[in-house]
Amino acid sequence: MLDTAKGLQLLGAKTILTGIRPSLAQTLVGLGLDLGSIIIKGTLQSAIASALKNDLV
């Protein structure tokens, strides 16, 4: 998942990740993974709203 996001970033795309459960988010942070370049939203609706607001589409 993170490798795909990094690959997309190299192509100039932004990645928005949705639907991550709190337990998975804790695990990712606990592993020390860098999620700074990925936009994370709780729902698909909020991700679409963010993409439209920030002119990502």
C-alpha cells in the first residue's frame, strides 16, 4: 500500500487513503511508517470532498 502511494507520488499524483480502522492506524504508526505524504480520511465522502476542495481532481 505504501509502496503504491510512493509510486503514485513519483508520477505526480496524490494518494488519499480511506476506511482505515483505528487499530490499523495504530499499528502503522507503531511500526514507524512515514504516512506524511498520504492524505488520510475516515470516509469516502470526506475524501471526495477534500479532493474537490483542494483541486486534486
